[in-house]
Amino acid sequence: MTLQTIPDDAALRDLARISRGGNAPGLARQFAKLGGCLNPVRLEGTRLDVDGPTGEVLRAFSSHDTAAGCVLVRCGNRRTSRCPACAETYRRDTYHLISAGLAGGKSVPDTVTTHPRVFATFTAPSFGPVHNRPTNGHPCRCGLRHRTDEPTLGTPLDPDSYDYTAAVLWNAHAGKLWARFTTLLRRVIAAELGLTRKEFERSARVSFAKVAEFQKRGAVHFHAVIRIDGPNREMVDPPPAWATVELLDAAVRVAVLRTRVPGFENLAGGLPAHFVWGRQVDVRPIRTRAFDGGSPLTDRAVAAYIAKYATKGGEAVLGTLDRRIHLLAELAAHEMTDHARRLVRTAWKLGARSELADLGLRRWAHMLGFRGHFSTKSRRYSTTLGALRDARTAWCDAKNRAAAQAAGAFVPDPDTTLVVASWTYVGSGLGAGESWLARSATPDPATAREALADLRAQEGEAA
Ligand SMILES: [Zn+2]
Ligand SMILES: [Zn+2]
């Protein structure tokens, strides 16, 4: 994000309006609290702090008393293309929760480092040959050696024979494939040990944390941390003696090859009969930093890698298309490759078929049919984003309370004070002048970069 120093015409007009209102300093203070969020949610309403025992109103607050005329709340969007500041918060939170599940911390015991765990990548099968950089050093099938940054990478050699329908429908079934895989993995491990499903559940649990990412060809793929724990449902406890990383590694490979989700066998129109993963399975054991033995895949590197992808939509593939479209004509306004455009069009066209209505393909056309979450984890993997947010809010509240008290301000007692609040959503985003003020209120980019570099160093070497 660049620091805007000179407002443009629209911003100047808006700033003039703000300055006539005489509340520019108040606005600047309100924006400073947004931590750089440029698309805040606007709320109108009131809050009354009432003394429980006496019923006396200790403090009344109305959004009309604020400089902006409404309360501004951070948008919390995870996408860097939508809100860099909120995406950075999301990335940090994701890092902490993935990291806690690997190295311990945030209510997860340190012994978790001794559990068998792997980092696995799940891809889509082929929908037709695409331009690529073969790992064996050979040129691409088109005869050229492509550079890593060429936009043709991942696009079809022959767009007319590429199976766009299957590609979109596969994305739409990726979530189901994942769910099916997790069930199969438990069964494969149980079968290997000669245990029934019930016996397996009594002796161990398998937990997951995963992120989704778009490959250049527009297919979703998943990166996942998979770990074996003990059977305790309430906390992370040590796994049984049979749980080894070799067993987990082999079971993941078998389960990937066996995963199959029914498609549209009895429907006309060239729809796929079933969906499977691609045959290339990448599974790697995760070492702790202390015992990495030269392995580049440490728990910190994995956490940093996953967190980085948690804040990406599909910018590399989808260009500027980062929200739902309501008319196909909107596509023309976005910068993207012809390949991505064709995938969106295919999703839109398939979305008109009544037998595919469940897939919501028009609603998810901007995601090339994928409607899953970008980062998910099983309940017991580690802490939750909600818990991290609550901890942060509580910390901020405590800090604010202490500061207010030190300044001699009235601070209600949280144990006896009732809070009666009512808020209504009135919109989101900032006007041109407000946006300029908000950017000016954010910290100097050089300082911010330093702070970020500091944080990344603490978080370990990013992938
Ligand atoms: Zn935001
Ligand atoms: Zn090529």
C-alpha cells in the first residue's frame, strides 16, 4: 500500500465537504482506530451503559455523536486484493493457529511435536494438456521453454479441446472430495491395523488443517497438515504407539487414490460420471525445527506457507475478479486471461441447467465453481480464529480501559454494568476524502514494512 500524499479531485471535493462540517480531526481519530482497513462497515445505533443495581444510566453513546456520523468497524476481509490491512491480520491469525497445531501453544501441548504429521498437496486430474515447465528440464509440449512469469503457463495448448465443463464441475466438487478423503483415510489406517471403526475411534483421532489455492490452470488444489492424535475428544493428547509418520504417509497415498465422488452418470451433455483427485500425490513428513535434520519442511515453514495462501483469493488466475458477478457482461470490466474468462463463462452457462442447481454455479462463477472455504481445520486441530479474535479484543479493551482510567476518564465496572446496545448496518466503505484521511492516518509504510519484516522473522522462514 502506498501512502497517498496528494488527494485527487474527488478526494479534494470530499475533503472540502468534511472540513466545512468542522470535524476533520475527529474523523482522522476515528480512522486511525481502523488499523488501515479501507472498507469498514458502517453501523448506526446507540449504546447505554446501565448500572445493574440502581438502573442508573452511567453513559449513553450514540453513533450520531461521532465525527463520521456512524460507528466504523474493520471489514475483516481475508483477501489482500479487497483489504490489505485486514488480510494481514487474517494471515497472522492463520499462522498462529496452524503453528499451534504443529509446535504447540494456544492451549495445544508442546508434545504435539512428537505426533506423526505430514504436509500433503491434493490436486485435480488433467482436463487437457496445458503449457508448463516440466520438472525433468525438458521444454513444454509446445516446444518452448517458458519463463516462470509467463502468463501462458497453465493455459491450454488447445483451448477448443480443453474440458472446461469437467474443470468447473471438478472445482464444484472439490469440497466433497476432501470430505470423502478424510473418511477414507481413517478407514485405511484402521484396516491396516486390523481395527474396526469403533476400535480405531477409541484409540486415535486424525486432525486436519487445510488451505485451498487456485493453480494457474484454474483448478483448486489443497495444501493440508494431517496429524494423528490420541483419542481424547476435548484436548490434544499423545497418539498410540502404532502411530508412525510412515504409516500416515502410506495411508494418505492409498486414500487419495481411492477417493471417488459420484458425478452425473445418467445425465446427457458430456458431464463427468465421477470425480477423483489427480494421480500426482505429494506427501511430506513435517519435522520440528529442533529435529529438522536438514529437512527444509519445518513446522514453522509449513505454518508460514499455509498462512500466506489463506489470504489469497485467486488473483494470479482471476486477475481483478474478486467478487460475485450478477451479469455475465460484468466480465468485460475485469482484467484476466482468456482461459480464466472461459472458465467463468462455462460456470455461468452450466449454472442455467436445472439439474446442476444445487451447485450454485452462477453464484460461484467468480470462483470458477469452487464454493468451499479457503482455510478450514478439524475442531481439535488447535485454537480457532474466533478465539484469537476474542483474545485480541479483550486485550485491546483491557489496554483501552487502563489508558482511560490513567487519563482520569470514567470507566464502568464490567461486573455490575449492563450494556444495552442496538446497531443497524448502514453500509460499508469510505468516501473519496474519507479514504484519503484513512490512508494518511495509517502508519508510515517504511515503519510498517520494518514491523512486518520483524514479525516474519519471528514467525520463521517463510516458504
Ligand atoms: Zn478491512
Ligand atoms: Zn508451452
